[in-house]
Amino acid sequence: MKINVGCGWECREGWLNVDNTEKPQAKNYPILKMDATGQWPYEDETFEYVLSEHMIEHLPEAKGLSFLKEALRCMKTNAVARITCPDREFAEDLIKLGDFHPFVVNYCRDIFKRQSTLGDAAQISKRMLYGQGHVWVPTAEMLINQMQKAGFKNVKQVTYGESEHDVFNGLEQSNGVREWETLCVEGTK
């Protein structure tokens, strides 16, 4: 079994898609309500794969650790988890990259629905770190340490859209925004 935790509207075919808010059922993939920071309604050793995309940054650090520990409990031996979130280092460096960096241009086009202007890099950086309900935006080192503290092994940063595990390889879509801003970390039980 595979579980997609904090799926929002990004449901995955063939995955158990769960989110903490009630949502009307997606067209083809049901979304089950579940608080990922509490005890999951699943037995130990249930899942072979855990995916969580752009969810952990919405949790205070301690609740994020609870989420990771519970994910680990529900994972089979040698199962793999892939956790993605905004990358703090990228967000902090964005001002140096400039207002007309391809990420900033694409972000303005896709998110703000306008052309980029002076000051946008700083505005987007602030939004990535402190807006959109983000409360804990980690660096790679911070997320790796958090996963290790939860009990994960072989924890490492991986490239967006790539994995040595077929189920995750090519999972993320390139859209000119996510591939720039996203930190991806994988670990095993």
C-alpha cells in the first residue's frame, strides 16, 4: 500500500490520499480525512511507501516530528518515505538571484498572474518562508535531521522528480516553479 499524506487536491492514482480537511470527493480519487500529526488509523507495518508533498512546512517543528514518527510506525520494514517542502536555503538566496530569475518570472506568471517587477524576489522569499500558512520551512540539513530523529535510516536529499525508487521517480511535475523551490528528502524504515 502507498499513502499520500496531506494531499490537498494533488491526489495520486493508486495511492491512499489523505488530508486534514474535509474535501468533496475528487473526480477519480477519494480523499480521506486524517490528522497526520495524531495517531493514524492504520496498523504497524501497513505501507510500503509514504509520500508527503508540501505539507510538513505547515506544521510546527514538534508536530512535524510526530507526523514523521507516526509515518514510520505505519511503514513496513525497508519501506521508503519521500518528504518534499519549500527549500529554506533557496528562499533565503532568492533576493541574490534577482527579480528576473526564471523562478521569479514563472512564479509571478503562475501564482500572481502578472509579469515580474522590481521587488518580487523579496516578496516571494517572504511568502515562501512565512506566508501561505508556513510555520517551519527547513533546510536540507534540518529536514534530514528531523527524519533521523524520528527514526528513519538512509536519509538523504534527492533531486526533484528523480528517485532510485520507481514509485517516486518522475512523480513530480516540472512547471517552472516547483522544481526550483522544492526540497526533496527520502528515508527508509
